[in-house]
Amino acid sequence: MKKILLLFLLLAICSCSSEYKKRRYSVREARFAKVEYHEILGWNADHHLVSLNTFANSCKAIMQKKGGSAISGLTSLGGKADSWKVICENLQKNKITTNTEARKFFERWFTPYKVLDSQNSALGKFTGYYEIELNGHIQKTNKYKYPVYAPPPNLTEHKGRSHLSHTAINNGSLRGKNLEFVWVDNHAKLKFMHIQGSGRIKLATGQLMRVGYAGQNGFEYKSIGPYFKEYNAKNVNSALDMMEWIERNPKIGKKIMGKNQSYVFFRKIDGPGPIGAQGIALTPERSVAIDRGIYPYGTPTWVDTYLPSTRNYLQRHYRRLLIAQDTGGAIKGAIRGDIFFGHGSRAEEMACYLNKKGKMYVLFPKNVNVPSFYRTS
């Protein structure tokens, strides 16, 4: 039973915060209790300078807000943009170079709040996502035969139509339309790049191509995890196991992957990446995806949870200050975070195994009124 339950969670574990995951959720509620910094376990031991530099990246988006406007049009929390802009302006004027200075900066400008859910529980769920890596070529070859598609013209008008279903596209409905801009050698990893919403493609020429989310076909995202048990797939305990199993069993793997008719289109990304929903590049293990219906982008978020036990790593405490810079259809709730781990083998293991309970604190500007109760649908 434990393995069956785990299979239902697998794709949420290796979750990405991509906007194309559209699901229905009930009303979400959050409660906020003002605390002092000394009440946050591990606060003084963190590397606050990295977090502050990550917040400075969010300031690039915050400074674009109009004076007098809300910091977010998606939530009433966070107050006016001006309350955040003055912090960003002060940060730009002061050269902060040490962890102590960075910690004091946060303490000077922000008030911490412990987050509770509607049942007054302080425990929530934390998962991870990462930038998956594939091998590719700008031309189709016998080795590189799986296409990465740019969105077709007038995508909005065609969303949800049968010719753009995952199955139809895999059967060639977009073939010959000059939408393929790179080809990869691993169908299973390509599938999971669709789930992640972004990726790194190492070209045969030695160059690196970054790709990011550019649209979705209009079909609802559906987790494929539960379907592995129908084919007696053994030792499938993580998304990594899924990818490897599909690669070893391509025919059955194609059937399983076809259970999800959602399909994502990509674009090339120049410069650092991937790009989060706030519109800026994410920082490994300092950027977090949150529920955008509750928290505004740029919110400093303290996470107190555990890293998972994986193939090569042991479970251990994980306490650090992250910045809310992304979101996702599966990221809903008061105490719900999806931690971005970057790229590489460690990032892959952490992201694909992480599914832990933990506590969360959020920091809001001192002159912003934060209600003790917040409700949104």
C-alpha cells in the first residue's frame, strides 16, 4: 500500500512550478502569527547574503511596479508596491558584502510571521524541482530523433483540439511545420522536461541550449505515476526510477506517457535561467515556488524541513531563507513550497525524492499590515 500511495505522489514530488498544470482546488486559508527572529530555528546560521542577492533579483521586477499599485494583482497580501520598492532602493544604495550585514538588512526591513493552515497546524508540504538535462542536436539524426517543438501559430485558438493532443503530436500532427528547433536522444527525459517546464540541452557541438516554457496545448495535466502499477513496474520509487523504467520499456512506456494528454511547447532562453513566474532567473536552493494566490512574488520565505534520503544522500535538516519567485498549478496552500535545486545529478535526486513536511515563515515589510487570517479561492 505504501508503494501504491507513493506512486500517486511521484510527479508531485518532482514537481516543477510550471503554469501549464491546471487543476481545481478548494478554498485556501492561511493564518499568520507575528514572531521574533530569535524564535526561528537556525536563523542566525544561514547564508543570508545569498538570499539577499536573490531578493535583489526580485527587485528588478518589483521596481517595474507602478507607484501606488499593489505588489500583486493576485493576492491582497503584501500591501502596496511602494513598501517593497523603498526596500529595493535602499538595497541598491548600500553595498552589503557579508552574511551578518545581509541578516541585519532583513531584520531591519521585514517582520517575520509564522504560517498556519486553516486547522491551525504549522506543518505543510515541501517538494522540489530542477532543470533537467538532455543531449541534443539541431538536426534530426538516428540518435537524436525526438523533437522539441516551438508553439504553433495561433496556439490559443487551437488549444484543446484533438490535433494538438499529446498522442496526436507524438504521431506526427506537427511534423513538417518547421516547429522543431532541436532534437534529443531520450524520449523519457523529454517527457519529464514537459513536466518540469524547462531544461538544459547539451548539443553535440559542445554548446549548451537552455529552453523554457512557451505554451501548452490546452489539455489538463494528469500524473502518470498511478499507471505504473498496472504494468507491474517494480522498484519504481522516484521520478528517476520512472525515467529509467520507461527507457528500458519503450513500448509500455509510450502507453503510460500517453495517459497524460498535456503537451508543452518550448523556446530558447538566452542568458541565465530558468526563468520563474516572476520573470527573473531562478537561483538554486534560494528560489522557491509558492501559492501565488496567497503570497506575492519576492516574499522572503523561511523553510524548516528535511532533505530526503536518496540513492546517494542521507536525510538531514534543511533550514534556510528562500525567495518566492515562482509558482505552479500543483503548488496550492498556506504551507506549500516547491524548492528549485538547479541542475546536475544532486539537484535531480533532491528534486525527485523530496516530499517532506515542514514549517514555513514569511517576511513582510514592516509597514505592511498583515492580517491574522487570509482566505482565497
